[in-house]
Amino acid sequence: MFFKIEARPEPSKAMKYFSPLVAALLMLFSGLIIFSLLGKDSIEAFYAFFIEPVNDLYGIGELFIKAAPLMLIGTGLAVGFRASIWNIGAEGQLAIGALFGGYIAIVFNDNSGFFILPLMIVAGAVGGLLWASIPAFLRTVFNANEILVSLMLNYVAILLLGLLVHGPLKDPDGYGFPQSVLFSDSALLPILMEGTRFHLGVLIAVVGVIVGWVLLQKSFTGYQIQVAGLAKNAASYAGFKYKKLIWIGLLSGGTAAGIAGVLEISGPIGQLLPTVSPGYGYAAIIVAFVGRLHPGGILLSSLLMALLYLGGESGQMNLDLPAAVTGVFQGLLLFYLLATDFLIDYRVCFSGFRKEAI
Amino acid sequence: MSNIPPRLQLKGMTKVYPTVIANDSIDMSIAPGEIHAVLGENGAGKSTLMKAIYGVVKPDRGQIMWDGEVVTIQNPAYARKLGIGMVFQHFSLFETLTVTENIALAMDDYKEMDSLAARIKKVSEEYGLPLDPGQLVHSLSVGLRQRVEIIRCLLQQPQLLIMDEPTSVLTPQAVRKMFETLRRLAQEGCSILYISHKLDEILELCHSATIIRGGKVTGYATPADETASSLARMMIGKELPVCSREKPVMDGEECLAVNSLSKKADDQFGTDLQSINLSVNCGEIVGIAGISGNGQQELLYALSGEHYSDDKGSITIDGKPVGHLNPDQRRDLGLGFVPAERLGRGAVPGMSLSNNAILTAHRHGMVGKGLLKLDRAADFAQKCIADFAVKCGSKKDPITSLSGGNIQKYITGREILQVPKLLVVSQPTWGVDVGAANIIRQAMIDLRNDGSAILVVSEELDELFEICDRLVVIAEGWISPSVTVDETSKEAIGLWMSGMFPGGPTEDKSTTDPKKTG
């Protein structure tokens, strides 16, 4: 073998925190190379992608609007991920949350009152929670793999939402378009900053992150979750109830995604559509890992991911970049993060060509 | 002897690992037909040195001379070609294959199965280690499995046999038998490198000894001229410490009772528990002796609560049935438990010492209103580090930065500081250096003097005889009646370990082939 991979005797602690930064820089660098291969001026492309979207107050508002669902879902997922419970179904849980919350908005469309919005949020949370309880139930009772179950339920949820928006929830006066009525003001999140779309939902998401921080970093439940994730046998040695932790792990992700779904429809969208999320449920997985499964880190990484969404849109508009560019950047970021994380614990030794002992 | 070149001579053998110098210019020489001990504590560098001789690791510097000629041993195949055989501490056998198939796998030149089986039978009987070549390995006892390993080496007619801590899995009787075989081999001219930290074995068996401490040779000795304590001084650099122990309080109330506990093993190769009865009183230490794999693990899982029992009354703590309770609930009733697996079960790798205190000690004021009180955990960790002389940087260091012995001290300390009414400890000093072992044993004795009931599961008979008041033996899932330590001897317990006790599985497993169905 020309090189071999060996464990580092002492993995650097500092790099555990810096590796997301290194990954982000490598992503940026690769992105510039891709831009120039596409024949774009890389400085101009960089500007269009990363600066222009946020060079005014409106843009910054957009950044937070995009970051809000990501940080909320990312924190919820991190609870499960820390216990090695892999909920890949946030996209579907978000759709069901939006469906439940949207149903409340449609039912009360002719009413007004302060109770509608909170009720929508509760309904969304319940929807996401119920959807996530399916993989939790199957995992705890039949030991079915929660990755597969939650992933497949995404398609079910999105098709279900589409079906209902094409059918019973369609706006009767909507000229047959597959969309619900526009929500009344009572069902919309108030704008907090003049001249932007920065709405109350951003603060709700931040509160969610803080709740997640207390749960993960300060509570005994969070400690048990962490033990279960690091060493399952130690959790069972201590007598922690693993099944309970599975439920907590999956339901917190589902609840967060369900609320995020409501924030989308009662925020920037304002009605129910067949598609309510540009892949937030998947992107939040990356957000959670880039943020080191720590709510503080997730807050920051959600902003980065939001910037990639905005940059992708801006790149399409200004540079004729293909729509896939956002996905490419997300993929690059995750790829580099996994690579840098691997290199924290291992190193590559170039040994030259020589015969190895068997 | 002076004009015959040594069978094997090492000059300046050095092996450096990233964090430690495992071997520091070691010189050693073994004559043909000599039984040579390599003596040292855990982590002294014995195994690294043997692996270098067997071609498993490459030394960084140093010379190996074989029959007077310099050789470079690149790999085990070459070592075998020279005539070096090695019996590893941990077996490398496939459980689902037969004895013959396992041995055929290790032969460098392919042998026809039938003739190989015949040879196995012949050689094994010649050396007084009879084996049934057609038997599946998973049905063999540990002693018989080791025989397979030894016969595998003997078939290659080795000039030098390396044995890495071979007796740690054997009953005293099986040890005796193995010693006879080794002496016979030596008479036939085969040199033997015998690695151990058991002083009495070396005094009994070996012609000469090299003592290693911290990767360096600290002395060469002729065991016949030495005593256990003089060898110990060379091995650990000081006198062998002894625990102080008063007479047991024999009138304590019953704390743990196990009442006809039967349990099917979860694992295909596990051991079923056969109607186990056992009791431990307050103020006494009861030891469970036995060769590993005879049901200790299953029994400990049942006692700790990691496995539930069908009949909740089959285990009682302080008279309360606990068979249906989980480990956390049993701890509320006063149970403390130190498992044999330290990292990953007894402690969480990746967490600090302080956070590892919370794992079982959280009930002692470390949680309030669902939130952690980290300062309480830190105080507890600090006390544990101080009381049990845990060598570490600070309580905030990851537990994985500690050596095995220090992790064991910390985990044992964590359980003892909670003053359990009943402490269950598995392999308390396995792989722990002599100094740390002494601290752990003394702590258990002190806890017993304060009135707690203690149950110790260990493979080391010496240890059990040192600290226990009463002993029972576990064999194939059966448990023997109990005897006080004063009433019994290592030989008697050794006999019981092979299943020969009243109400036990009666056959002598060390000499006959166990036939199991399924």
C-alpha cells in the first residue's frame, strides 16, 4: 500500500470545534473552482452567491427567515442524533405539521382572534409529533429501523399533503389551482421589522433552540440521551430507559419539524401549497452535524445553510447557475465535514511502496 | 553449554509507539531446552516483545539471533518456518469449525483432513493432552480450547514455544497438567518462553527469568535462587503489598438472596443458569470462583438488573424482591455494581471523569428538578479521585485518558463512595497493576467492615482467597455450596471449578470431552 490510515494517539480537541469552519472554507474554495469551470468570473460569482443576498436589511431578514426552520428542526433532530437515533423524516414531519396547522387556519378563515395562531402552532406540533411517533412505535415495539421508516414516511406525508391540497383543502374560488385559501391576518405571523419579512417565527425558533439547549446541555434527560448515544451498554448498566430515550429522540425532532411547518405556511407562504419546504427537513440534518449537535453551533450553522439557499437563488437569477447549485453546496459542506471529522481521529501516513507484512 | 549458540538471542530490541516506549533496548537469551520466564506487570512490554519475536510487530531497532545467526522476522509465517510457535493469551479459534478444521487453517502447507486428524489424535495423546479432532470448538471448555492452540503449535514441531499468560483461564489441576507437558517438551530440546505475572508459577516451572518493568529489563534471575518477594521487588520495584483484614462479622443479616434462579442464555454460546441459590450477608465478602464463560456473565446481568428475571422473587435485596426491577431501581434499594467491562459499560468513553460520576451517583444530589447539578458531580469526582488515588490530570479530563487500572479505581470508587448496602464486583483487578489492585481490594474490605455485603466474581483464585470470607464456585451455570475460606484450599476449589461439587455438573471437564446437545 502506498499510504495507510492510522489512529491519532491524541485527537485534537480544538479541531473538534474548528472542523466545521475548515469544512465551510473548503466548500467555498471548491465552489469557486466549480464557478470558474462553468465559465463564470469567480469573484463575481462569489459576490453574487455570498454577499449580495445579505447586503441589505431585507436580505438579512430573508436570511433569518430561512434559518428559522433550519435551526428549529436541527435542534430537534440533534436530540435524537445524540442518542444515535436517526430521524431522517423531518421533511415529512414538517409537511404534516403544515397540514395540521394549515387545517386550523382554513377552518377559522372567517374568524379572527389571537387564539388562532397559537392553536395552529400547537396543531402543527401535534402533527409532527404524531408522524414521528410512527417510526418510534415501530422501532420500540418491532425494532424496525427508524432510518428507513422515517425516510419512507416523507414520501407518504408529502403525497398526503399534495392530495389534500389538490382536493378537500383547495381554495374553492382559486380557479382550480392546487392551493388553499390565503390565510387571514389572524393566522399569519406578525412582521417584526418594517421593510422586511422578518416575522415572529424567527423568535419562536430561537426559543426552540434555547429549550433544546436546556434539554441537551443542562438536564438529566439530556445526559441520559448523551450516554445512550456514546455507549448503549453504559446506559443499560445505569438503568436508563432506552425505549423512553428513543421516543424522546424521535418525537422532539418531529415536534420541531411540525412547528417549523407552521412557521412556513403562516410566515413567508401564507397558505397551504402542495410543497411547503425546499428540503428544510433534509438540510437540517446537515445543519445539526455542522453545528456539532450543539444548539449554539446549530444556530450558527443554520445561518450558513440559509445563506446557501439565498445564494443559490441569487446565483440562478444573476448568473444563470442551475438550480442544483444549492444542493451541490450542501453536499460539499457535508462531505468536507465528514472528511475533516475523520481526520481528527485518524491520520494518513505515506509509507511509499513497500511490501507489508501479512 | 557455552559452545552451543543460544536458540534465541535478542540484542537491543526497541519498539516505540506514539505515546509510549514499549521496549527499550532489551537483551535476552534462551538456550535450547530452557524454560525461560518473562516476568512483568501489565503494560510492562512483555507482549510487545513476544510479538516482535513472532513477527507480528516490527521492532524499531535491535537484533534477533536464531541459533547464532542474525535473522529478520518479517511475519508470523516466517517465524513458524524458523520453528517458533506461539500460544496467544486470547484464543484465535473459529467456534463453528471443528478442531481439525481450525488447525488446518493455521497450517502453512495444506494437509489432507483425515491424515491431519489422525496426527492431531496421536500428538495430543503423546503429550497427555487428548483431543477429539472432530469436535466443534464452541462445545469445548476453555481449557480444551487452549489445548487446541497448543497442539496446533506442537504439530509444527517448534524449536521455541512462546506462551502468553497461558494459565489465566485454567483450573489449578489443568495448570499442573500443562506444566508436565511443558517440562516434557523442554526435555526434548524445545525452548519455551513463558510469559506471566504469577510469581509462584515461575518459581515452580522456569529455569531462568528476565524481568521487565516499564519496557526495560530490570534483572535476570534464576528462579531456583529467588523467592516470590525478591522477584516481586524486581517486577514492581517495591515489596508486594498485602491487604489487612480483620475477622469477618459472621452474624450479619442476609442482604442478597438468590433463590433457584434459572435462566436461558440470550447468546447462542452463552451459559444457561441452572437453579442458582446464593446468599450474601451484611458484613461479609463472598467470592464466586470459576473459569470465565461458565455463567458468570449471565448471573451478573441478572443481579445488576440489566436482564430481568421471570420470577421477581428469585433475587431479593434486603428481603425485597427485585427480579423485575431495572438497575436504577435496584440501586435505589442499595445496590452498587462494578462490571468487568470498564469502558463502554461501567463508564462512558468520551465523557469526563466528572460526568461519569453522574452515571450511577446521580441519585446523590446531582439532579434537581430534572436539571443537572454539575458542581455536585465535580465535588463527588474530586473526592473519588483523592480517596482512591486515581492518577489523572483533572476531573475534567476524558475518562479515556486514564490507564485501565485508574479507570477501575475510579469506577470502583464511584460505587463504594455511594456506600451501597450490597456491592457486586466483577473481575475487580483484572489487568490492574499490583499497587492499584491493592487499593481496590482494601477498599472492598473496608466497605465490608462497615457492614456492607459484597459479592466478588473473579478468575483469580489468589485474589479470592485474599479478600473473601466465603467462596462458592460456578461451573456450567451451576453453583456450588458455599465454604468458608478457612475450611478450603485452592486445590479443592480448583476441583470444584471443573464441575465436581455436590449438585454440580459432576463430570471432570478438564480431562473428558463434554458432549453437549444443541
